[in-house]
Amino acid sequence: MKFIYDLSGWEGSATDSRVLRDAVTRNNGLKVPMGNYYLADAGYVNANGFLVPYRGTRYHLRKCEHTGHTPTNKEEHFNMKHSQARNIIQRCFGILNKRWAILRTPSFYPIKLQGRMVIACALLHNFIRMNMVLDLEENTTLTLEDMPIGEEQVESIDVGESGNEWTQWRDDIAQEMFQSWMSSR
């Protein structure tokens, strides 16, 4: 429930892949530690370091919950679990907006200052999450495990490039998750 990277200043009409390429190629840009990945939505490609849902397959939780539909294959099950995990990301943005109403209102400040305000609010959000045992905006208690003690330098992935190896890895994960789910029913 903390922000790890904030890239402000892009227009809303910029493509996701263009913004991501900018983020990962900057000198102090977004780094994906080896062996880890970030969840991304369908606007991105399934690439090293970025795990996306299957395209053309049922995705959103509401479509599954309200229709009584249960996943019938590994792709639907993977997309449902991906959606559940991404809901945490949406909650984080919701809390940020709740905490600072200024982010929701039209601004008369210059665009560069607006970008800095978003970054400052994200930093303050993280500070609150790391230093307050009780987050009043979320009304939940944080554990000591939620509070990082320090950051360590780790080897990272340079650029998220689409590839068969990463797609096969996603397929393997999806198959394992689906088999595990089917055997537990």
C-alpha cells in the first residue's frame, strides 16, 4: 500500500508503453529487481518485469462475481487473480485521493507544479504508512512487517521487452494456479 515510483508530467493521452519506456530508461528511473515483477494492466505488453492479464479473456472481478461465473480455464482464473491483486493498487490511489482532496480538484497551478504536488502527496502517504501504526484514512492497523527498515541495492531489469520466455512463464504460473484451484474445489 505504498508508492514505489512516481512519474508525473505526462499528458493523459500518452500511451502506456511510451510512459513505461520513459520510466525504465531514465537514469534514476523505475527499476525492477531481478526475480520480481510488477502487475500491469492490459495496456502494456507482457514483458520481462511486467505481468499483464491475458487479452481477450474475462478480466474484471465484477464480471465474475455478479454473474456467478467461475473461471473455466487457466486464463480466466489467472485474470481473476490478477484483478484481485490490482485492486490493492486501486485502493492505494483511493486513499491518496481521500487524504488529499486537492488532487481531485481542477488546479490553476502550472503543470510542472501540479506534478510536484502529486509526488509530494505520494511521499507523505508513504511516510504516514511507514511511521503510523494506525492509518486513520484506511482505519487499519499496520504490522511491523509493513514498515521497511531500509532499502538494499539489488540487480535490476533494464527494459521491459516482450518475449516468448516471459509469456511462457506467465502460462506456467496460470496453469499451476488453475490446477491448484481446481484441486481445492
